[in-house]
Amino acid sequence: MIRLILLTDYTESFSYNLLKGILAYSRHGKPWVICRMPHTYKQAHGMEGVLRWAKAWEADAVVGRFDNKDNISLLKENGLIVLAQDYKSRFSEVPNITGNHLKAGRMAAEFFIRKGFQHFAFYGYHDAVWSLERCEGFRQVLAEHGLEQNFSVYQRQSVDDVWFDEAPPLLAWLQSLHYPTALMACDDNQGNRITEICKVYNLRVPEQISILGVDNDKIICNISDPPLSSISQNIERGGYEAAVLIERLYNKEETNPQDIVIEPMNIVNRLSTDYYPTSDPHILTVLNYIHRNLGNPLNVDDLVALVPLSRRLLEIRFRQATRQSIHQYISTLRMERFAQLLQATSDPVSDVAAQVGIDNIKNLSRQFKQAKGCTPQEYRKLFEQKEHPDVNPEEESPLD
């Protein structure tokens, strides 16, 4: 039986979902004993206090949100298995529970570019690796599309000052942006912060600033006004894989442990991004029709019939608004919706494809691999939770 201390901030859904994944794995054998240590205990008593608690409790392992200055070697030297949640930076001496943060940033930029935005912003921390890498991934995609010159970044705040009120300089930055702006916040807390300031100072969301967060914390996203769109991450799977690694280290089966990397899954659309940044009413008509009828056959002639434009003029104005041809836009949107449904359902791949209007099944695997780097079956396996059927995101945790 493994005795695990989980030292983190339980006000965040990230920690809650990480714990759910650990619990799911622990049920496969002898149930683990898990002690939830508040993050404030380490702040008050230091690593020596954590070690005293761990010894008294006879802990085998500690998963914690550690600071760079924390002497985590002290825990290792006393025989404890240690995994670090990447709070500010990754550690070299222990495995990290981290994320594919560059990919999350790239996903956000691609999402906004598909909507047709020309101006972009990022709001985050200057001293947190996950914030910096999400910003870099966002920037990379903008550079690839020749849009980096339209990118504004605000990273003056420390992650240690998450609740610090810096409204005046932040407001000045928001008011300096070129509207409409597509803004990625480093996480949902900061996305909510932006929506609050916008509401108080009459900046319209999403018409002036369209906002996207990360982690899909449902409480935070839904207390935002308007509700906050967010990138969902497979955090429970990360917790499950962390528990697998702990058991292997406990049994001395693992000699070269690797980091646990949590992957971003999909973008959960809410009202904070429900906007197409074009003043062209005819293009808005076409975009709305495409999104509402994605599962049906779509061709350019049908779209031309919706607006008083020639085919040639519609194609020109559509590309000006979205930076893509009509065909490219529909194909990319279908592939993204297809990927989201692969994660959300266990339906046969052909049935999932049909739901988003993909009828060329013969070439689907090749096209999907070009877009995502793997086949649909491999992609689904990456995110599926069959390995730990006890995990149900809608279930209540036994610790509630």
C-alpha cells in the first residue's frame, strides 16, 4: 500500500482533477492512502516541515507544487519519491508533472486565426514556465502567418501575486489594443480577470476583446461574464500516469523516470469568443451558415446563393476576412470538430466523420495525420480513458 502526500492548491480545478486521476489508478490494486497537504503548510513551515509531516505519517511519495528555492533533494535524501508540478519552472532532479504548453498556445492562435482575427494579445506571468511557453506557442503560429507584428504581450505580473490587484496598468494595456483583438490568457483565472476588468470599464467582450483561457475550469469559466471559452486539458490522465510512475518507482521498476506531459485536448467554446471579426455582413452570413451546417454537404455554390455576391467576389472577400479559401476553412473546421468528437465519444470513426460532414473516409486517415501528426485511431487512444474506467469527469470525487 502506497502512502502519498499531495501538496498543492486545492482552490484550483487542476489539482482536483489530478487527484481524480491518481485515485482512479490507486483502485486497481490495494487502495492507496492519500493525504492532502495544503500548499500553505509548506509556505509556513518550509521543506523541513513537509519532511517532518511525511516522516510522522510514514509517507512513501510526495507530489507537490514546489518553488524554485525549495530544497526537494531533502525529501529524496530521506527516501521519498518526489514528483513536481511545474509551478514556476521544471526541476531536473525529479520527474515533473508538466504540459505541452507550446501546443496549447499554438492551438489558441490557430483557433483565432480561423475566425479571421488580425490583432492578437497574450496576458500572463513573467516567471511561470507554463505561461511563457503558451505565449511562445501563440507567437510561433502568428509568425508563421505573418501576423507577429500585430501581437501585444502583457507579462508584468508574478505568479506569486495571483490575487494582486494591478487594474490601472492592465486597463491601460487593454485600452491600447487595436480592436477587435483576440486575447489568450495564460489560464482561466487570468481570463476571468480580464473579463472582470472589461465589464467594469465598459470594454465589450467578445466584440472588442475576444478571450480564451486554459484548463476549462468550469466554475471559473461560468462565473465569468460572458462565460469564458477555454482549452481543455487531459489532466485526469496526467494524474493517472503520475500514479503509474509512482508505483513503478516504489517497486524499483523505473530507473530513468520521464516527465508526465499533459496534453491539451480541444477548445470549449463559450460566449467570450463567440465573434467573427469582420464588418462584412455577407461574410458573417456565410460563416454562420457554415458553422451551423457543418454536418451537411457544403459547396461554394450553396454559399453564393446566400448573399448578393458573385462567386469570385465572395471568394475574395472570404479570404480577406479569414486568410483561408472557403474550401480550406470548411476542411480545417471539419477536421477540428472531428478531433473533438473523437475524444468525446466512442462511436466508430466513420460515424464520427459523418457527423461533421466528412464523407471521404478513404483519405481521412492520411488527411488527419497531416493535420494532427497521427491517425484518428492513434489520436483517440492518446486521449481515451479506457485504461482507467473509474475516471468519469462528471462523477463526484469521493473526497467531496
